[in-house]
Amino acid sequence: MDADGFQVVRGKKASRRVRIPTSQLAGRRHVRIPTSELAGSNREKEDDGQIDKTIKKINERLNEIEESEYVIRVRASLKMMLSTECGSEHLELDGFQKDETDGYSPLCHTSLNPDGIPSACNTETQQVSSSELVCYGIGSLISSVVSQYQLSLLMILRKDLQLPQQCCYVYDPVLSSADCNILTLLGYTVLTINEEGKRTVTKPTLFYMPHCGKALYNNLLWANWHIDKLKYVTILGNSFTEMERSTPKRLLEEEAYYIVKVLPFITEHPIENTFHFGDIFNNLSLHVIGENELNTADQSFWDHHPEPHYKNDVDIIQTRS
């Protein structure tokens, strides 16, 4: 323990030191849902054990990727976006501070305490953020290793943005009650309805959508089809350029009309997949929609914006009417 009341925890690499307030460690050894919610239910006790085990696995994934070359590349793309005129006005990464040598750098490391709960940076004094973070398509944390890795990247993004729980949202229709409990314990707001991606933004928002179907991106663009909203949308997800290259134009216009329309106004930063597992972060890009570019669009660009409808075979889980 050091003089300012922090316990120093050394990771696998001897040079890395994560500072965790000792107040977060006292009296806690296992993540547990309140016993009143578990009494008399063997299934609930089994879920509790799954939650403990899964959070420990997420902690391992987080330690594995945080200093990886891939995460360095993700952060470099965010810095590149911030260095542009549209980027600096587009999304405020509150967790990045400007320095003289590197442009922008994260204020603090992401870390979980021994219970698997993220140690926060200034959460007690933090004001309501001017940005939001929304994640669609994360999958089941209990059953998917890929989902655990993808959540680890989400945790790093959140730490860099320094966002409180009320500004961080997660949804996937496959999430179980145990998955939702894990996300809540880790400080995320789990959405309770299937928005189908049709979420209207009111402030700069980073959408993290790993390996989602084209329809989900298309719905998101449609829901914000106005210059005062679309300029706030930043997407870390499947490469739009690759979608255009690999999909016949007629089919892409049918399934993703708004992706086709917005492509000329997007700056895409491809992120080279250097992670040692090739199927977790492959084909992801950071997409920035510039306000200056949108100002060049004529009025007809905005006027024709019918709500998307899809056939049953499109890769999206829709709300039943």
C-alpha cells in the first residue's frame, strides 16, 4: 500500500502497475448478487456462480488486450479523429487530455478490482458527460469468448471517454438475465427494449457495433437523418467501404439505402486487425460523419428518408408488431 491510500497491484508484466483505491478492496472477495434475490433458488445460485466466473474471464481478456497493438491502433484512430476540425467538434473524448508530444493520451488505465468491478476515474466528482457511448450486438458474455473480448474493448473505450453509467448503454436481444447482471455490475445501463438501432442522438455519441448486420447500421442512420443529428454520430463497426466493395449495388441499396447515401460524407479510418485472434476485431473501422461535408448536400438529400423495412432473411432481430 502506498502513502495516498492506494494498493499497488502488479499485473503479469512487471513494469505495469495498476492503482486501485483500497476502499474498493476492503471486505470484498467475490461478486455476489444480494442474497435476498438468491434465496431459495438453486438456479439463481448457479447463475451467481456463472457471473463470478465470467467476470473473472472478462478481467483476463481486459488485461490481455489493453496494451495490445490492436488497442493502440484503435486509440490512434480516435486521436486522428480528434486532430481534425470535424472530429474536435464531433465527439468529445473527456478521458483524453492533450499533451505536447502525443496529441491526446488516455488519462488513466482501465482496471478491474479483484471482484471484477471496474475501478473508476473520478466517478464521485464527475459531471454529466457531454458525450454518450452505445453498444449494440455484443452477444452473450456467459457463453461467448468473442463477446468477452469485445466487451473488454468497450470497457477501454468507456475509460478513455470517462463516461458515467447513465451515459453508457448496451443492448443485444440475446442477452440473458445473467448477462444483464454482469453488465450492470460493470457499470453499464442495459436497454430493456429492442430499438432495432433506431436511436436518435441528442449529443455526440460513439456507437460501438462489432460485427452487426447492415440493417442495424442503416436503421441508426435513418433515425438521425438530419444534419443537426447525423453530425453527432460516430461509429466503430463494420467497414462501410468493405460493405460497398463486397455487396452488389442493387442489393446494398435495397438492404442499406442510408449507408449508400451517407458514404460520400463519411471519413473512414480502417483499423488493421493485428490481434492474435483473427475473428474478434476483424473488419472494424471508425466512421466519422463530418458536418462540413454534410453542409454541401442539397435539400433533396434530406427530404427523401422513408423508414427502412426488411425481408425476414435480413440479419436483424426485429420487434414483432
